[in-house]
Amino acid sequence: MAWYPGATRMELQPESDAQAAIRPTQFIVHSVVAPWDEKRIYAYWRDSTNLESHFGLDYDGSIGQYIGTETRADANAGANRRPDGTGAVSIETASNTSATDEWTPEQIEQLVQLGVWLHERHDIPLRICRSHSDPGFGYHSQFREWSTSGTACPGKARIRQFREVVFPGIVARAKGTNTPAPAPTSPKETGMKLTDQVPLPDWVPETWPEDKGLSDKKIAVSVALGSGYGHVRRARENTEELLRQMEALRTEVAQLRAAVTKGA
């Protein structure tokens, strides 16, 4: 197993010991479609599904590692482990519930540092993957084989950042050139749409699809493997839980107010 020294180790069991070994040749980035920190992502993998990513990254740059990078993790469908034993390292990154926000500077810095470590530790080549099995760096929606039914993950804004900031930053840092990563160009400045700047495969959905009534079991699988249905369901469940908590607080406040009024 290989453990990144910049991450907090939060080892998932029995997956960490029971799952097959891989020879890492790719690094694939995701958005978790929830504002979760690395501890909350770990809890989800531990308690709600038997699937997982290797890493989880919060907005503030704090990172957790759940599986050693030489062990299979199940976040990338066909990239998890191939017949030749190669596989992909995966990271879920905190985002808003529609996967439309950009990575924070802290997230970008951690992605660059982790990318350099993966290049040095596993010899992942400094290029963007040219096919679903080609060694290199990529993002989840880049190839259909990396998800079960197509996905927009990690979102258009972050795909642009990956191509314009994150990957160039990894290359510059790994080569020791100290050349700063190019600043992203705002679509407002260029008059272009994100889809014009970063062409996406024609199967990538423009928006997250609505929940089509899939069973809970299928939803749990699709969450980790990248199906848009799973992302939508998870975001909806998070919102519903927050609304329940708010309603409980309103009830408590009303009861306290009534007690104070009665006492007066």
C-alpha cells in the first residue's frame, strides 16, 4: 500500500485489506456534489455504501485518504482495475449541491501537490489521458468508461480549472520550473461559454438529471460510480436533512417562547 504523507489516514476496512491490488497509472478527479469535508466523505463510504474513493478533499484543502493508492477503490467504474492490473487513483472534492462552483485556491494547491506525489511515487506520466485506459491525469466525465451511465462530474467550471490551472500546475511543479499555472480566463472576459472553451463529449449531460425513481440500492451504487441520478439523490437527501433539522429548531424555539410567555 502507498499512503500520501500530506493526507490524514482514515483507513476503510475491510475494503483496504480485502480489495485487489492495482498498479496506479491514472489520477481521476471528481466532485462529491455536497459541501462535505474529508471526515464526512469518509463516514459516507464507511456507513452508507461498500464503494469508495482513495481520497476526499475539503474546501479548505484538508485531505483524507481512505484506501492505499496501490489498492482498488471503486469510484471510476471501468478505470478501477483493468485485466492487466492497472487502475486509477480517485479523489472526491467538496462542492456545492449542483456541482457548479469552482475549486478553491486551497483545493487547487492540494490537487497540485497530490498530483506531483502520484507522478513521483507511481510514475503517472505528465499528460492528460488520451483514452480511457491511457496513463495520465483526467476528470470523471472525460471518458464514458469511467462512469456507469454518463456523468457531468466534476462540473464545467472545474473541468476548465483542471485544464487551465490544475494540470499545468502539476506539470510545472513536477518539472521544477516554478512557472506559475496560468490564471483561468473568465467566460465573461472572452464572451465564450464554458462549453466553447472546454469541449465536452456529446454524451455528457448539460445538467444533472432528475431522480427517476431508482431503487435505493442502485442509487448507492451510482453515487460512488458517478451516475448523475446518484449525485442528484445525494444532494436532495442532504437538503432534506438540513430542512428537517431547521424544522426541529423552529419547534424548539416555539416551545421555549411559549414557556417564557407562560412564566411571565
